[in-house]
Amino acid sequence: MIKIEDNLRSMQPIIYKQLEKTMKKNQLTHAYLFEGVSGTGKKDMALWVAASLFCQKPIDNLPCKECTSCSRVLKQVHPDVIEIAPDGLSIKVEQVRQLKAEFSKSGVEGQQKVFIIEDAEKMTAGAANSLLKFLEEPNGKAIAFLLTTAKQRLLPTILSRCQLIHFRNLSKQRLLDELEKKELSNQQSALLIHLTNSLETAILMSQDEWFIEASKIGYKWFIQIVNKKAESFIFVQTDVMPHFKERDHYLLAIDLLLLAYRDVLKTHYKVVDQLAYPQHSEQIGNIAEQFSGEKLSYSIEILLQSRKKLESNVNAQGVFEQLTLLLIRG
């Protein structure tokens, strides 16, 4: 319990203080919509608030951190804290009907009930409309937490009946600290914090062999280009295209090059904070001495224009080959 409070206070200090004040005043509303990217603490925040409602020895309406009720809520085994998540690709109407059936029952250990709906944006239209009844006619002893990464996909009627709380993206330093706690290497973490601000996504990427190989290919391609190697053009056909096969992959390939060029630009101007490729800092430093700031800025502009072409579904191989030639000749 102490750990989850410390993490929430550190990750989302404004929201933590806001909800702490609300809990102390006993002014929790019947439905909350926690919105933000994955890995920003939405689920843990919902569980922490839920613990306060079931705590056997609350301190100023806050959870005591010691009783069995607090422990069971946080371990997600409390019978009166009910969670639903997508069954396959969506949350189906049958799941919400079962949830509504729970609304009408008394709690196993009291009157209080808490409902946590993960990926709420994945409710089917039928499921969303079915949920509206509870939101429109709330039971005073039931509180719902809807968690989402895409509130724009929720029905306006649902949005209007929930208190919206936006969870801010983690700062790069905070994300780096969290990844280090997960025992990721510094070179892994450094690249990941420049590609995502979601802790969960970063961890998944660190375990993905495809991504690990992609990062190696991206940096090798960058080195061939800055060294003006003729084979960098052939490298697109022999290494890049066979590995990067989907639209998201193509965009990642550009991003990997962009991060390398930005590392060089930051090193050139001696404004280095956190390199994306710290394991290559010496090599990046040598490259920074070979290029002017104007040349590096031009290269980054070429990459940004290439990324826009990919977003418009221009043929990826053609884009990669063209940017390679422009960067070599520029």
C-alpha cells in the first residue's frame, strides 16, 4: 500500500492531491472517467480510491495501509470490487448486463460496491447504452471507474455523466526511473523514452525481439548514411524493407533515424540532456564534429518530410530510397 501511494503521488501529484482532498471530505461522485495513455497510473488510482471505501481502519477517510480490506482491494481479490475488461476486441453487452445485475445486489461484505471498467472505449454500442442506466440513475453505494486511452470514442452521454480526470503523460525522466526499476538496461530505456511515454508500452517493446532488431537496423542505416556509403541505398532493399513491413513499422524506421540525427544535433550544440543512443555517444560525438548545424537541421527536415509522405501512404520503399539519396548528397 505504501508503494502504490508513493508511486501515485510521484506519477500524478495533482490528481493524487485532488482525490485525496475529495476522499477526506467524503465527496466522491458516483462515476469517474480516468483518461490518459496506458501506464500513467489510472488503474492503481482507481484501486487506491476503492481501498479507502472498504478500509476497516480509515484515517481521515483515507486507507490505513494495513487492514485486510485494503490488501484485498489492491491485490484485486475483494469480492465487492468488480472489474471488467474487453472480451477479445470489445466489451460486449452481456458483460455490462452482468455488471448491472451486480448493481442491484448488496455488497458481499456491506452495501458498498466499486466497478472498474478497463478500456471503456472498447464497449460496443449496445454495451455503452446498457451502461447508461447506472450512470443516469446511480445507486448511492456504487461507484464506477471507467478507464480509457481514447475518450473521444465514448458516447457523449457517457462522458457527460462522469467526472473526467485527465492523467498526464509521464516525463521522460520519470519514465526512465520507472524502467530502471524494472531492471531494463540504460541503453534500452534511453531509446524507449523517446519513442513512447507509456510505461506499459515501453516494457512490452523492450521484450519484443522484432523491435530490438529494428533498433539495430535503424542505427546501422543511420551510420551508413552519415558516412555516405553507397550501400546505404541497397541497405533499404536488403535490410530495411524485409524487416519493416507495415505502416507503423515504416514510421518507426523514420523515427529511429530521426532520434539518431537529433542526438548528433544536440551533441553538436552541446545541449545534451538524454541521448536516445547513449551507448554510441562517442561515435555520435565524432559525427557531430563533421557536420554543421545547418546540415543537421536540413537532414532532420528531410526526415520529417519523409514521415509526412508515409503518413499519406506514399510507397515506403520509394520514400526510404529517396531520403537516403537526399541525405547522402545533401
